[in-house]
Amino acid sequence: MHSQSSAVGGDSHIRPARPEDLGPLEDLEHEAFSGDKMSRRSLRRFLTRSTSMFLVGVREGRVVGAILAIERRGVRDARIYSVAVFSPHRGEGWGRRLVREAEAVAFARGARRMRLEIRRDNEASRGLFRGLGYHIVSPLPAYYEGGIDGDRWERELTVENGREENR
Ligand SMILES: CC(C)(COP(=O)(O)OP(=O)(O)OC[C@H]1O[C@@H](n2cnc3c(N)ncnc32)[C@H](O)[C@@H]1OP(=O)(O)O)[C@@H](O)C(=O)NCCC(=O)NCCS
């Protein structure tokens, strides 16, 4: 998988994450999340798990963002476990592109629904997913560290998530 971007310009693309991305992925976890961070060990495990769809956005050779989705075989579902963009690159369309690319990969692997949980106070993430056609399916009271509420969101994946349609 390798797609060149015109939307974000320059030498930019999204590709599968690799073991050598571990350093930047760990930095991204620390920059983007206050609680519920993934450890280096779990990042490493997710990099090699066959059910992982772990993608990075790269600009001029540097990782600028990442998404991890997990395939749930048998139920035709996939779940976005994490999506994050380094703060200097937020608002450039990377979040949207990473989600769309993960949806395309999940669709190609047979998933017909994408789900995720979002903190109720995470306006950027709520805005991102609402704009991409996701809707709330259930509230998750006190789901996060410190008793913070969240919601479960989802979106049906259709043929429009096929890769050709996704450029
Ligand atoms: C959420 C996050 C991944 C968004 O990434 P991004 O690259 O900045 O998002 P994009 O540039 O693709 O923006 C896409 C849309 O998201 C919404 N959005 C992005 N940032 C927003 C903000 N601060 N407030 C409200 N809506 C926002 C907008 O609808 C935007 O569309 P627009 O630019 O046409 O208005 C990024 O803010 C981030 O890394 N946050 C910290 C980690 C995190 O909270 N991850 C989500 C966990 S569920």
C-alpha cells in the first residue's frame, strides 16, 4: 500500500507502519495522549499482529501521524484503536486521510463496519469522525481514566471504501 497525496502536498504518503517507526510512534503517543497511552511493548506487539492495520502518514521522510485499527475476524467489524497527528501537522488533513486509508484497508480485508470510542471532551476527534460520516451508537459513562465519559461511534463501510474511490 502506498498512496501519494495531493491534498497535503509535497513528498507525502501513507504506508504500513514498520518496526523502525517505533521511536516516532512512541513520541506520538506521549504527545497526543495524556492518559491511556500505549506502551512501547504494546506498540511493538501491534506492529506485528496479523489483525492490526497500523498505518503511518509520512512527510519528507518523517512520521507525522498514525492510525491503528484492529480487525475482528468473523464479525466483519474493525475497530480504530488509536489515531493521532503530531501537533504541528494538525489541521492539514492527515487525520481524515489516515482514517479513510484505514477504512479502505479494513474494507479490503472484509470489514463492513468501523467502530471506535471517543472521549466526550475530545472536540477535535468528534469533529473529525462526525465529518467522516460516523455517528454515536451508545454512551460510555466513566469509560476513561479519571471517570471521563465517552461514546461509541461507528460507520458502515460500503463499496465506496474501495481503494479506487478513496483517493
Ligand atoms: C483528532 C486528530 C487525530 C485530528 O487530526 P487532524 O490531522 O488535525 O485532522 P484533519 O486536519 O484531518 O481534520 C479533519 C476534520 O476534523 C475536524 N477537526 C480537526 N481538528 C478539530 C478541532 N480542533 N476542533 C474541531 N474539529 C476538528 C474538522 O471537522 C476537520 O475538518 P475541516 O478541516 O474541514 O474543518 C488530532 O487532533 C490529534 O492527533 N489529536 C490528539 C490525539 C487524539 O485525540 N486522537 C483521537 C482519539 S479517538
